[in-house]
Amino acid sequence: MYALPLQNTFYNFLKRDFYLFMIFFYYFCRSKLKSEELRFKVL
């Protein structure tokens, strides 16, 4: 009886965390690429 709501909250939690992780990863990669570009410009 309790399996479905628990599963739903678990999946929502996973989806939210995955979304936040993807945003963090995107900004991290973008800043990394920008620093790489700056390094190449200096070279």
C-alpha cells in the first residue's frame, strides 16, 4: 500500500537532483571551456 507514494517521492527526488546536477555540470564545463579559451588567447 505504501509502495506507490514512496516510489513517486523517490523518483521526484531523483529527477530534481539529476536536474540540479546537470545544471551544475553545464556551468562547470562552460566555465572550464572559457578558461581554456582564455589560456589559448594568451598563448
